[in-house]
Amino acid sequence: NTFLKNPLQRAVVPGVAGFYAELAALNEIPTAAPVLYLSASPRQLHAGISQFIFHNQLPRGVLITKRITSNATSEPLFDQYAYKTAKLTQILELLPGVTFTLVGDDGERDPEIFDTIQRQFPQRIAAIWIRRVNPDPQGETSLFSLAATTTPKVAASTTSAATVIFARLTSCRRRRS
């Protein structure tokens, strides 16, 4: 889908824009709380993904894409677990006073990645939401489900674009100069 269609022709999963907006609205200070889109897509696709986010009225945010180069600065091309785990760890370390809600799917190991992150930063992950991409043997049909504390649960069959991270700020203090 990413390579075959113009970003404006790709359809967003029904209900996702509203769900993301509801999560973003949980912040006491929405303008100070970032929404981060962490994609395993290469940076060469950054503009198209940004157009898709804007066109489908997903919450404004920061899009993080993978740096693919022919030298040692390249991020892992096929190891989504290593890439996303490293990026999420970096984000949590850069924003120490912030808790996060993680939203992903079961298509690129997000349940395992989120479990690792939650174990590493147990007080910093407010919630984990997983969307089912692969068929559910129990026939679960909800679009998203709240994951269990240590073993993320997955939900309805859809297609995927990125891990979405909602920062949750409960207070914000300005430094006086």
C-alpha cells in the first residue's frame, strides 16, 4: 500500500482518527504534549507519510522515520524490534518527566517491543493499545484493546502504518530566567 498508492489515496483505518484524538485530548496541557509517530519506514517515505497523517486528520505530531544509509550510520533495515526499542528508549530517556501511552499493532512485533519498554520503564507507560493486523483465532473484533500490564493483548484486523506515542503531561512548569 505504501509503495503502490499516492498518500492521498490511502485509506485510514475507520475510527483511528477519533481514537487518536481522544487519547491526545486526555492531556491536561494538550498543546505541550507531543504525539510521536514512530515508523519503521525509511526517511525517503517521510513526506508521503506526513501527507497521509495530515490528509486523514490524525493529530498533529512528530514523525520519526528510519535512517537508511550505505554506511555505519544506518539504522537496522529489517530488525524492527531493535529499531523501535532503541527509539522508544531514547524518547523516554530524553523526556524523563513524561508518561506515555503506546499505540501499535501486532504486525511488526509491537506487543513484544512495548512489553520490553514497559519492563524497562514501568512507571512511565500509562497504557498500551494494540491493533490486530493478523487474524485473531478467538474472533475478537474491537478496533483497539488495552493491553495487559505485562503481556500486551491485540485487537481487530486492520492495516498498519506506525507506532503512535502519546505523551501525557500532567503538569508543566516554566523556568524563570
